[in-house]
Amino acid sequence: LDGIDGIIVGPNDLSASMGHIGRTAHPDMFPIYDKIGNVLKESGKLFGVSVGYDETTIEQWLDRGANMIFVGHDVGYVHDGAHSTSSRLDKIINSRINKFNHTII
């Protein structure tokens, strides 16, 4: 592993490349994940994983020696940010509409 500072595992991509598309928890995958963890622990390299937020899954990767955990995904972050901004904007607009309606009545 000379010249490599660390590795980030993408279980979705890895399981798909092993013929288990969408099945990151397929029994064939656990020995592969464990081997990656063992090799990286022995090498002292950074070991990251990119997963959805699931406490059991995160614990499993931490047990394998992962020292960087990435949760969520870019599309979800964009959606959440846009939704939050839209909700705050709605509150501002609605408060002005309500003030306007109250002054007319």
C-alpha cells in the first residue's frame, strides 16, 4: 500500500462489482469487508467507509477498524438544504400574508 494514504470503501459500489447490486449485506460481502478492514488495520492507513445512517452498520464498520465514517449522500444533502430554505421562506411570506389579511379585515 505504498503511496496510498488511505482507502474509502463504498459498500454499494463494491457489492455491485461483486454481483450483488443493492445488497450490501449479502453474506458473501462480509468476509470481503473484514479482509479490507484487516489489511488496512495492519497497514496503519486511513480507513473510511461511505454508508447511509444506520447505527448497526456504523458499529460494524467501526469494529472493522474504520476511522472515517461518511453518512448520507450528496443528493440527500441538496434536498434537505433546499427543503429547509423553502420552509424558512414560506414562513416569512406567510407571516406577511397573514399581516396583510389582518389589516384589511
